[in-house]
Amino acid sequence: MSTHTYMFSELRPYRGIELFLAGEAEITYRWYPPEPDVGIMSGGVEYDIHKIKLHSSDPKKYPDMELKPDSDLYRAIEDALTDPDYMPYVCEDIEESQRPLY
């Protein structure tokens, strides 16, 4: 498995509530190949979140906040980042990080 740091901004961990977060999530991921014989025509990425840190709005006064995995906010952010509607953004970020820079 490989690791990737996914940066997020204006993430809404609770649907219908105007709470926007900025931070980063450390994830591990693996590529899975296409399996046309069972209908999976293209490969993709599976990932798990292992650490979430919220960015401070004023780093000189307040440090970034690393969330504990058992906190409600951690679980809400994890659910938001693994939501099927949001997963394509994370997968695209991982794929872009693997592309050559030239």
C-alpha cells in the first residue's frame, strides 16, 4: 500500500450544516486492476484514512489540530471523504500525484 496526503478545503462534514473545514488527511491506497469479465471495465483506487489534521486559520497563534480517531468530528470528516459523491475528488488527487511532472 502507498500513502498520500489529501488536502481539503471547504469540506462540509455534516450535510445541511454550514460548517466548512480546511485540513489534510493521511491516507493509504492501493490500485485495483480492471476486471472486464465481471463488469469492472477500468481499474481504480481504494483508500483508507489514517490521520486527519485541521489547518489553523492563524498558525502564529494556534497550531494545527490533529483529531483523535475516536472523536465525532474525525468520524464525520472520514465519512465525508469516503462518501461515494466525494470519492472521485480524492481518487483524482491520488492519480494526479502519480503522473509525471513533465
